[in-house]
Amino acid sequence: MVVAILTDFGTADGFVSAMKGVILSVNPSVSIVDISHEVQPFDIMEGALILKAHYRYFPKGTIFIAVVDPGVGSERLPLAIKCGSYFFVGPDNGIMDLVLKDIKEPPSAVVIENKGVILPRINNTFHGRDIFAPAAAFLSKGEKLENLGSSYRYNFKLKFPDAQIEENRILGEIIYFDRFGNAVTNIPCGNFRCGMFREEIIKVVSHFQAGERGKLNLTCGSFGFMELFVPMENAKELFNLRKGEKVKVFGKKTCL
């Protein structure tokens, strides 16, 4: 069984190691995979995007722990969810929204509240260790979802900016930057001929090395969305790109 972890904790403070220690204490035979711990602090949208982009490449039955949780200790609920062939454990703040919509099956959710599952807590600031890690570990041992707590009707919370279709063009925006400085947009990959950014025509190419050097280009990236990039350079820094900036793509032979 695989438990995959996504957080904004970084690796300097030992938070992730504490979660892994709890998981292995409950189930020493589980395999633990790190998706990322470098989500921008408190950025739920970024965490949701990364989770949605990568979950499908894990084996069926994988249990995902997603913790980007600025509301830890507040009234937001801790959830465990079964959707499709996967389990998801984390806060009820929208971080699971994109992946659950992508699976396109009704999720079954419970509030994690069984005292036999969660750790006794000395504070209310580290639910990743005290609630989510042990819940995932018990699921990895075959514990039934309903034994973790009471049933809960999942409500989608994240306000994801969907791209807008207008005649022969699609209007989107930059929503994420990867570590190479490529700008991921919210425009799903498609058969586009060209694009426009800051009133400039942008070339659409099939891969990074096909792009024009020193210029912005567009390609279908691994997140499943169109990306602005500069070959072998950091597009974000080179062009001072910002989240929310508008991008257009066109399906016809010309952009005008």
C-alpha cells in the first residue's frame, strides 16, 4: 500500500518526518512517497493544482495526504475521502476540489473524529501529524472509511478560475509557476495554432526545445494546461510574469 504526501511544510523543521514516523508506527510495511513539500505557504490553490496534476500516476488504492492548512485548529473539518480508486485525507478547505472534480465520481467522505484513530494532542496546530497521518495509516492497513468518523456531504469550496471560451479563442490566465519559471495557465491543452500575451503574438510549439530562444512560447505542459516558457531560461524572472495575467490562445490559422 502507498501513502503519498503533499504539504507546504518544507523539509527544514522536521514536520514531514514526524508525519512519516506516525504512519510507520501504525503500519511499518507501508510505502511512503513525497509528492512535494514546497507548495507556497498557505497557497491552497497551488496545492490543489499539484495534487490534481499527479495523482493519476499512482497505483489504485493510493492514500493521498494533502495538507496546506492555514485554518488548522479552527472550525474547518478534518476529512477522509474515497473517490474512484483513491483515498484522500486532509482539511476541508478546497485542497481536494480539483482532483475530486477530475475523477468525476461522487466522493464518499467522513469527518475524522474516532478517538481510536487520532493521536492525543497537546496542541491544535499540527493536524498533519495528529489526525491526517494516523488516519491515512489506518486506511493503509485496511480500516474501513466509515470507521474513521461520521459521514459528511462534501462541498466544493475552491474558486478555480476556469478558462473562458469565446468564439475562436480561449481566454485564460497564469495560475502557477514551476521551479523552472514556466508559467502554467488554466487553459487545458488543445490543438492551438498561436496565442497572445501582453498584446504580443506567441508561438505554440510541441516541446521546450522547439521554442524561440529569448522569447515567450506556449506549449502543452505536464500539468495538462498550456504553459508560457522560454527555452533554457526562467520565463517568470525574464519577463516579470505574475499570477493572474491574461493569456489567449487561438484555434484558427491566424491569431487575428
